[in-house]
Amino acid sequence: MNKLVSVNIFWKILVILISLVLVFGYFSNSELEPNASESYNDFSEWLNYYRELQCEFSLFEIKNSYNFEHEITLRNEPGGNVECFGKNFYIDYIREKKVEDGFDKFSPSKVILRISTNLHLDLIFQSAIWLIVLSFIPKSKIKKFKIKKWVIFLSVVLMYIHLYGEKEFYSTLNRDFFHSFFYRDYDNSLLFNNYYLYTYLLSLFIIFYFLKNILESRVYNLINYFPYLFLFYGTFASLNLNFFMLVFIFLGINKLLQSKPNFKFSVIYLFFFAIWMMNIENIDSNFDVDKIRGFANTSQTYLSLIFWSFSFYLVLIGTYYLVEISKENINLKLIANNLLISSSLLVFFGILSSLNQIFNFFSFYIFGLNKTGMNSITSVEGNAWRGLAPSAEGVGEFYAFVILFSIIVFLIKNFKFNTLHYLMILINLYGLYRANNAAAIISLVTLLFITVIHKNITDKKIRVLIYLLLIVILLIGSYFLLSSYSFEFLSGAIMYESVKASNIEYEFNLNQYKQSAAEEANYGLLLGLPENEVNFSSSLRYLLNSYTFGNRFQNIPSILSSISAASYFINRSEKWGIFVSKYNPDITELMFGYGPNQFSEYFLGHNNIYKDGLILPHSSILSYLLFIGLIGLSLLFVIIGKFIISNRDSFYGILLLIFFLINFIKSDSAVYFPNLILFSILIHLIRIKSLCEDQEFE
């Protein structure tokens, strides 16, 4: 038996090596001889030479010919053709420029080498790599998908809806893009030669076929290896799709076809979906989703909304289905080990990627990153280092969760740490330190303290006394912290930042200090000005009215003022102020949202001074306010509240849940696919009592 396992592993490793050789081969060969930089005395000659000979040289050939003092960065260009795959697309040269407020400081000049990738080859190569990665999960008993043909067919149909719905995004990537199966020629005859589409759909059919075969023999073990989603993000280099999202969609469709889903949840979701469809303004837009690519809508069309609404629903159903069928195979120790291993590898490969540009480029491609890893081992402006992850805040939250989960699992299951476990925890602590997520660090320390107290002190009265003492200390500390600030300043922090971020066109008369009414925070005057000249969003106008004219009890701060004061201390006044200045919903959108993964209407619907780039709300709660509105959020809070009460016997599971809920207030982590899956699986582990102290899973 051991010999058979060794043979299987050998063949898998061999297949991976062959696949990587094929992929790397595209990036290493060309027909022309490159010119080494030593033959040029002038950098501009080298630059012009490789710019003129587009699609002729490989990444390695150009990189080896480069011998100048300028910093060089490698990036993929997703709009390349098949024949140009792995070759030079263009070289950008960014001259040094003066740093804003830097006096005599200048940013260094850069060379950005853009290497072509291609939608079809990316779909095939990257899927092959990740299918092989899935095949390394140990086999379990066979789970036959009874209606596999329909599952594969419906999965491919859903992918076609995605392609059609986001046609503006895909049309920018390929000159041959066309979304219809046939079209009419100039003589009105029908032509069936849209090989772009046929190849795309055939590739997806083959991918889902192999995925079905791999899942059938491993689906019961899949739950124990989900932590590797944080290493293999699975985002295609040239598509707005995530490979592992397709896995959960496949499982979700299988669940729907085999048995009935939760009736109440499905009816409520369908009701929300109908409202989203009725309220959307159908626009063929192409919104740059940047670091949330693969799990966010780039367009604002009916079909794209259908795709993302059903995909989000299927991912949730697929997660539930996976946990439900895997209950007997859940191994908490194995999950904790895999969390430690994946997070440690994330730190390790993040460092390698920061030190070497070639590795940086291939880590983006092979791991399927949403965003290219960091180019430097140093932090951005001394603030945070994200490594391979798209968000420093999100990955810091992940490192903290891994430490908390591992310690809790090893405590409640009486497992013993070995030297390797301690080493991996140290690596996670380093990653957490570099990510500089203060909220994750504070919540980790607090919840670990509560864990130790609960585990070691059996007397409930002493526990309560310690918790009360902790609360008193926190309240006294908060009082001294708040006493050094003006509450008037703190209570209006968000409103001030919102007005500051708004695109105000009104010509103000300045006071003696050269300040306008906006800078003076004279909100009563601002509200009386013409709406078209101050350009306030509907949410900002409502909050300013509430803050300025709302009925407030004397000496008792309003909820708005309290949130504003708290935002200042968690460094969110500016971010949430920008959100308020941008968020311009009508009453239906406020109540029900725009739909899941739907940011385009929020960003494109109302202008403020921040017109370029993706600026997320920096709060998962605010992000889901965009998705499901106030009514959806209220339902979600009620469901989570009832869930906590009904599962209060799972003390440690609720602690882990509280960790997420605390961090969701100030982080966007719930909009990233791996973080959402982690949160969903945690919910289900608590639900089936896997994290109860008296429940044993081997």
C-alpha cells in the first residue's frame, strides 16, 4: 500500500514538473538573439530596441540583458495574444519625480517590463496547475455525483453568462473577443466561426470534467485542506474569475440538484435578487476591481448581476454542503496543522517574492494572486507589509486567527505542540508584526487571555470577577484616553473627512484665517447651499442633517457621534469619511443594497475628489451594506445573534467567531474569497459542534 502511494506521489510530482517546464518554456525561448546591455552605452537605446521588437523576446532574455541602475519590475499583460504568450509586450519607463511634501526627495526611476499572458492559455495552464494541487489531497471514500452531466453543463452555462455579462472587461483583453455563438456576415449569412468562444467553453468543460473526477475521490477530505486557499489564491491572470470559487460553485450546483436547500434562506435571497434586478441601471461598464479581482463584478449589467448573485449563493450553499457531507472526516488537528503550514509558507514565499523579481512574477502566476506580491522586503511608507496577499490588513487578520485557532484546538483537544509547531507560530507572529494590523493583535491577545482564564479557572465566580476587572481597566483606560481630546472634534471626525472628500464646486468667502465654511465645519451653512454646487452624496447629506439638527439628549452622545469618536482611535475617520462622501443610494438601494460583489454602481454612481483607483470602505460591515443594504444587514445581525445564543455551549468556537466580528468592523477581509470561505467554514464547524470541548474528532 505504501509503495502504491509513493508511486502515485512520484507521478504527480513528475506531472507538475513537466507542466512547470512547459509554462516556463513560454517565458524563456524566442527566435531572435537578445542584445546584452553591455553593447549599449545609452539606456534609451536599450529601451527603444526592446520596445520596437514587441512580442519577440522572453522574460528571461530581456531580464538577463538588463544591466542598468534603474529598478526593474515585472508585470503581466493580460491582453496578449496566444502567439505572444510569455514574450515582451511593452516596457514602461517611469522617470524619477519629486515626492509630494518631500522637499528635495525624489522617487527612484523605474523600468516596468510587461510580459504577455493570454486568456485561453492562462485558463488551461493555471487550471492544470491547481487541478494537480487538488490531486495531492489524500483520497477518501468515493462520493459519486449522481447527476454529473447536468452539474458540468450548468457550470459551463454559468461561466458563459459571466463572459457575456462582463463583455466590456473581456473585450479589452483580446481583439478577437465576441460573445455570441454566431453572427451575420455582410451578405446576411450566418457564420459559426467564433472560435474564441468555442475554445473558451470547451476548455471550461474539460476543466469541470477533470474537477469532477478529482472531487469524487477527495471531497470528504477537502474540508481539512481548505487552509491552502490562502497560499493558492486561484485567481486567473487574465480572467475575472477564481478557480476555487468554481470548485464551490460546482459543489453548490450539485447540492441544489440532489436535495433541497434551506427554504427560508433561498426565498429571502430570491426576494433580494428580484429587487437588485429591478433596481439596477444596465450599463456596459468596465470597473477596475484591482486587488479584489476574481471575486468582484467589473460591470453593471443584468447578466453580470445574475452571475455574481447566483455565484455568491452557490458558494454559500457549496460551503454548507462540503461541511455537511464531511462531518465524519473533520480533523481539527489536521486543519490547525494545515493553517500553520499554509500561513508559514505564505510568509516564506512572500519574502522570496520580495527579494527576487523573477520569483515575484511566477508566484503571481502559479499561486493565482489577486495582485502582484510586494517588490520589497521593506514596508510601504513604514506602515505594513503584505507579502503575497492582496491586503496587509486581511493577511494580518489571517495570521492572528491561525495562532488563536491553533492554540484553542490544541488546548481543547489536548494535542501537544512540537518544535515545528512553535517555529510556525513564530513565523506567523513575524507575519502579523509585519502586517501591522493593530486590531488583529489586540483582539488576539484579549481572546487568548480569555481562553487561558476559561481553561484554567473552573470557578465561574472567579472568572466573572476577572472579566469584570478587565472591563473596568478598559473603561478607565478609555476615559483617560478620551479626556485628552475634545469630544466636539471626535464626534464630527467622519463628517469632516466626508466634506473634505466631496467634490465641492461652490466659491466660498474665506474667513480671516483663510478658511472656507467646509474647513470650519459649518455644516448648517453647507446644507443650505445649492445641492448641485456642493455635490454631497445622499448619505452624507442625511448624516450632516442628523449631526447638525438631530434631536440629541443633553450630555448623552448620539450613536453617530460615538461611531465617529471611535473611528478616530482605530484610524478609520478618513476611510469611512471617503465612503460616506461616495455612497449615494436611493431608498431601495439603501434598504436592499446593490447585490453581492457589486462595487461598480457605488464607485461610478457619484463622484468625489478620489476619482481613480479602488478605495474600499475599509469595513466588511460597510461593504456588505453595499451588497445587501440595511435590511439585509439587520437580518444578518439577528441571525448571528441567535446563532451565538443557540451555540453558547461552544465557548471556544464563539470566541473565534467574535474575533472575526471584531475585525470585520475595520477591515475589508470579508470581500476576499479565502477569508469569506474561512469565516463560512468556521460558522459550520460551530454549528455541528466540532469546536465543543467535550466533542472528540480524531
